[in-house]
Amino acid sequence: MKELSNAKKRVLKNKTEFRNFPMVPRVVYGRGSFDQLADILLPKRKNSDAPFIFLVDDFFQDKTLVTRIPWLFNDQIIFVSANEEPKTEQVDALVHKIRQDFDEQPSGVVGIGGGSLLDLAKAVAVMLGNQGRAENFQGWDLVGRPSLYHVGVPTISGTGAEVSRTAVLSGPQKKLGINSDYTTFDQVVLDPDFLGSVPKQQWFYTGMDCFIHCVESLQGTYLNAFSQSYGEKAFDLCQDVFLGDLPKKDAEEKLMMASWHGGMSIAYSQVGVAHAMSYGLSHVLGIKHGLGNCLVFQHLNAFYPDGVTLFKQMLKKHLIVLPTGICVQLSDDQLDEMVHIALAMDPLWENALGPKWKERVKVEELKEIYLKI
């Protein structure tokens, strides 16, 4: 019996614990599928006093999209600017407003827009189901209670926000996501018709977020067959879209699928150096995520040489000229803060370089990269 007990202990000691990550349980795809939103929301309405809150990119404020939003009873449409990435205080303000405006807990939250709006919607839904300030939930698995029912409708593709378990927020001290099993959308509507109105530079920068996701996931130390299967598909789709000669509608549909697969590729993996360093850029200078990734990635030959080569081919093909001189006038304090924010992303660096990453990453090297931007 003693030998059996010892054997059991050895089994338990050597047992690997696998994360049971959530996926989006329901998704509808197709051109015109946005018009099914009313039917999707109807069974989720608690009663006429429990509204749906629609958080919508203010780009659509005077567009026909507004007339297609299926609001009923005392539903509320809140237009939000996507010029800046979402902040914890913005989440707190929206949650406070919603709780003040309605006596009853809403039926749910619907985010309509790009990655920033989707992250904002996820964060608001999480905080409506929990108490406290959003900044206290920045990190991994800090959410203790389920979020409110929430739906994502991406109007631009690339970030993977529609499928990820993260709501990226800038807080007083850091830029870091609310990473939890409760963050993932309950329903996503993928309608490629929305992509036709996206300006070219925004289309490119957001699409490159997806491409860089794939490079970092596929070259990461966390890579496994699950992540690889999604990452390779997204990587191939990105090459079709940005290096091929597809008809516009085909390119829109493939990029929407690349974004979905790219987001899935990091569900069981992670991103890497470009994302870690872009967080520093965003937090200190307010540079939007997609552009920030591009600005950093162009200088990461030492980490992702093949990916950087393809990225520069994509820049050339689409006549994209990245801004320069952004970090030249930074103070030493700003530069130190950027590096501090970047190095706080432990899982990203470990995925990129392994568990001993701190021995390989030098502060001065990161400063040199920032100063090239």
C-alpha cells in the first residue's frame, strides 16, 4: 500500500495542469448578418426595464448604421470616440452612468466598432457584474464573478478583440488587460460588409496587429499544436490579403477570418516583444495599438527576422510610410517609464524568450529600439 501511495504522489507531482480556456460560444458570420442582431438579443432581454446598452464608435453617429441598431424600450446608445484607446477611468465612468440611469441591471452590453470599442464593451460588461474600480482588475484572472451578457460586432478586423479573453485598458500605472474567463464575448456577429468603410492606413495598421500576433505566437516558447493550427491559418490569410492581389470583397472576408484565427492562436499561447514594447508607447505617448506594433516591429530583426522581412514587403506593396522621430524628444523619465511598462509584461517576454528572459533582455537595448522610432 505504501508503494502504491508513493506512486500516486509521483503521478500527481508530474501531472500537467491544462488551462480550460473559454471560447466565444456563439458566432454568426456573413454579409448582412448584422441585421440578425434583433433576433439574437430578443431572448436575452430580461424585461422592458432591463435595457441593452449599445457602445458604438462615434464614426457611425451620422451614418445609416444607427437606424439598423435594434434598440427597444429604454435601450441606450452611447457613442464613444475611438481616437484614444480605452482607459480604466472611462470604464468606471460608463459603469457609474449606467447604474445611475437605470434602476435595474441591464440585459446586456453590445460593442460595435474596432478593437478599442470591443475591449471597452468587454470591460464594462465585466465591471457591471463586479464591484470595484477597473484598474484593480488589470492582470490575469482577477475577476471573481461573471460579467453581464455581452455581444461584439467588429467593424474593422485585425486585433482579435472579438475572440480574445482580454480587454486591454490603460490605467493610472500601466497598460494591461483584464484577462479573465469572464471577459470573452457571449456572442459575436461577423459581418464583412462593415470593412468596406475602413480608411486604408487604419486597415493596414489593424491588419498588421493580426500579422504580428501570428509571428509572435508561432515563434513563441508557449507554442503548441492548438495555437499553431490557428496561427498558421491566420498567417497564411494575412499573406493572401497583404501580399496577394485579391478582389476587395475577398480580401475583406479573409482578413475578418485572419483576425478571428489570429485571436484564437494566442488564446492558448501569447504574443511577444512587439506587443510588450507597444504597450509602453501607448501608455506614455497615447499611440494606438496597431500603429504602435508596426513602429516597434520594424526594428525587431534580432527577434523575428523572417517576420520583419515580410512586414517590410507589405509596407512597400501598400505604400505605407510609418511616422518617424516620435521618440527623439523623449525625456529620460519618459523613456524609463516606457521600458518599465514593457518589462512588466512577463508572460509576453517569457513566450518570446523563455523562462530565463530576464537574463537576455537589456534595458539599454530596449531604449535603443525606442529611440529609433
